[in-house]
Amino acid sequence: MSKDNKIYIGVIGAGKCGKKLKEQAYAVGAEIAKAGAIVVCGGMKGVMEAACQGAKDSGGLTVGIIPGSDKSAANPYCDVVIPTGMGEARNVIVVQTSDALIALHGKYGTITEMSFALKQKKPLISLVKWDILPEVITINEPVKAVEKAIELVQNDSE
């Protein structure tokens, strides 16, 4: 928690999403605001924009930590825009700024934020069950896993 006793809740999820996911993100943002907490997000479109809009519509404060350097690239519902110029590396800042995080459906960026949150022992709540993505190869034996990694790297360099 911050010195001002405000709770900062990170909302993470897809940068592009459909109506149902936007509705979920909007509701999360609205509930964060109603609880008197501050929404922290990546400041762009999709889940981030919907969560910020929900918070704003409920009288809340929003912080967008954007990947680029141009503040105007943030979604219009961000009260405070922090341009990092760091690209996706800004995900660490989103997590570090948050006291807890709420994950909605997303892909690799969301998964990295979830990983950072777990590593930093931040409370992490997800609205969806996270199964391993199909692109991930699962091998339970360390030796075979290393062999497969080396094989794939060698095949890729040929």
C-alpha cells in the first residue's frame, strides 16, 4: 500500500478483445473504483481501456503505464499516463506499481505480468483458468527437456 493509504490494483489482460471481455474488464474497473482503490494498467486498448472506463464512470482514478513515449497514445480514460519508452518491458512496472493484480483473458503479455506478480509475491486473482498455451511443449523429464530445447535451437539455426 502507498503512503497515502490507497490501494493500487493492476488490471491485466488482452489488448484486443470482444464485447464479453470488455464488459468483464469494465466491471472490474468499476468495482475497483467503488472500493476506493486505484486502477493500474498498461494504459492501452482492450481490457486496459475497458477497466479504466469502468473506473472513471464510477468516480475512480486510473494510471496507465504505456509502452511508448507518446502520452497521447494512452486510452482516453487514463488520468495519469506514465510513458516508459520500454515496450513490453513496462509490464514489470505495471506489476511493481500494483499492490495486487486481477488477470482477465490475454496472451503472452498477460502471462508475463502474471509471472512477475507471482515472483514478487503479489496477490493475483484471475477471472479465467489459465491452461498451458498450445505453443508450449510439455516434457516432464529434465534431461529430455534439455535435449528437446537443444534440438529445436539447432533445427532453427539450419
